[in-house]
Amino acid sequence: MSKQRFGQTPSQTVGPFFHFGLPYENDSNLIVGDAQGQRIVVEGRVTDGQGEAVPDAMIEIWQANAAGKYDHPEDVQDKPVDSGFHGFGRCATDKDGVFRFQTVKPGAVPGPGNTLQAPHLVTFVFGRGMLKQLLTRIYFEDEAHNANDPVLGLVPEARRATLIARKTNPATYRLDIVLQGEGETVFFDY
Amino acid sequence: MADVIPYNREEKGAQPPSLYLPYKSTEFRAPKQPLVILPHTLSEVTGPVYGHGRVLPVDADLTKQHAGEPLGERIIVSGKLLDENGRPVPNTLVEVWQCNAAGRYIHARDQHPAPLDPNFSGAGRVVTDAEGNYKFTTIKPGAYPWRNHPNAWRPAHIHFSLFGPSFINRLVTQMYFPGDPLFAFDPIYQGIPDVKARERMVSRFDMENTIPEWALAYRFDIVLRGRNATPMEH
């Protein structure tokens, strides 16, 4: 590896007082117009190693649109960008540790080699007591392609369910995020 | 579909562990299971290109967000956002938030006995220019007490949130002020294992950007992960 000339700036916690600095209007609604695809709610609750709600976490998601296209210059797929949809969302947890996004179900996107990745949300968790953010993913239980997803395939089978949101009604998916302990969510080293 | 160009991984020693017991709140919020090593895919090397929303000039001057002038020492904070190869990171959102000169946040959960300032909210946003530069005007934040350990005080700091060219680059950090005697007692600052890397979070006094009879200045450059510029060496 070549030696880097500049060292990375270290990560620090968002602390307990980010609520007046980071949330913004409609931050958890990714639908900004006449978005294509199935409109869904993705929600869950963040809990800690004592099973307590985490009321001062912040979740951010990044996702492809319904066609499986990221609105970014490095996505060179011949698929349409959707002007009614914004791929980024942010949601501070409420007093019960709950987060909730309004979005569309993403399409499948290319993975390493010739693989295809099942629809998923790239998900960061920030919070007081977290010196650096944690990276996880949210998949959807009704996607047959989960069985062949190259990233889920890296996760020990017994823990995969922690990444797969359950369908709680026709347009709502739920995935709780457990920072530590029984049912601990899979987090990635990235 | 060609494989994506991955970003560098976390620099060892420069990034904190999730569990650092001197910072007590990490005890039950750090994962205990091993992290799963994730190769970077298209999902990670893409990201929101322009952050969110429209950024207005007033967002970059925290001293002009109310009818009157806030109390405290007016400062200009500027710097460059770059990657590990020294390449500027242009057109990316920088979000900042901080307490006031007395060390009080405008937040319901901050109830320590220091005054709020009706002329200071403490939140700002700015977008880096084509060379990766950002600049904002604010007042110097105060130190404040917290309950991590007996007589715990946070060194004065400004919170920074950065995006960069991909979601993998996402960084939240804190900018400190040079020579703060509280560094030695602060488990958040000390949570960075490499002593030299900690110092990257300390701004430097910036005489060049001061404005006579108006404001002092500090400079804070921020380095996000880069990509290997050259092919693998064997």
C-alpha cells in the first residue's frame, strides 16, 4: 500500500445535543415529488445493552431508487435517476428510541463481480456514547434475492435476521437496532 | 458492471474504538459481537452528492442569526476539506453546532447553571468551494460540565458533520482549540488511541484570517478517507 500523505481526522461522538444542529425539515422523508416505485415506511427502535431505548441516537440511510439506480456520478448504470426521490434520509430517534422513514423500496443494485445485491438501505447509527458511527444495512424480508445477496452471504447465518426488516403491514417494514447484547445487530467493519 | 474502486479503510490508531470505558456511556452502546468485514460496493462508494437542502449565507454566520450580537469572543473558523492523498473535497456540506460563550447549549437537556444567549443558537451550515475550502463566523464556545466522572468538563469544541464524495466518507468529529488544559482530562478527546492523531482535531490560531478590530481566527483542516492513487505494490 502506498503511504498516505495526510492522516485521517478522528471521529468523535455527536454527543447529546445534536438535535438543534443536525435534524432538518422533512429529513426522514425521501420522497420529494412524484417518486416511482412502492412507497413504504421503514421503522424501528434502537436499544442498548441493557435493553433500554436509546432516545439520543440518529439514523441516516442512503439507498438506490426503485429502479436500482444511485443518484451519484459513480453509478454508471443505464437506468433513470428519479427527480421525485432523494436517496438520503436522516432521523433522530424519539424518546422511545423509535425512528421512522418514508421512502420507496429500492431496486436491486450491482454487487462485486457479476453479483446482484438484494434491495437494501445503507444505514449509519450515530449517538451519544458512540465515539464513531456504526454501519449496518436494512434488507426486506419479502425479497427472494436475499438468499443470494453477496453481503448477507458474509454474515453468519444465525445473525442474518438482524439485518432483515419484517413486513408489519403491506407498506410498512420494521427492523429494530440492538447496539449490544442478545439479538445484537450485525455491524460492519468498512 | 466493473468493480468499484474501494476507499481506504479506517486508519489504525486514528479512529476510536466503540468501547472506551473512561467514556462511561460507551459501556452499553458498543457492539460485543465482531464486526463483519464489508468490501466496498456501489452502495458504499456512492452517497448524497450535495447533502441536503439549500444553504443560505446566514447559515455560515452564527453571529447574525438573531436581532442582536451574541456575547463572547467573535471568531472566524476556516479550513480545507481534503482526502488522505491531499485532494480537495469540493461542493460538500459541512454542518456545525456548538454551545454559547458561557458553555450552554440551546437544548432542553442542557440544564447546567450557565446563561442562554438570546442572540445565539449555535448551528450553522456551509458548502465547501471548488478547492474544498469552508469558512464560517461564530463565537468561541465555552467549556461545560458533564456527569461522566466527578468534576468532568468538556474542553471547548465545535461539532462538525461532513459528507464528502461517498457515504463511506461520512465523518462526525469535534474541533478543539489550541492549548486547552482540559484535553488531559477529557475521555472523548482521549478516546483516540494515537496521541498524534488526537492533535489533528485541534485547530490552530490563524493570524492571517483575523479581521482587525472585529474577529480572531482559527484554522481547522479536515481529512477524509482517500483512495489508493496507485496500483497495489508488491
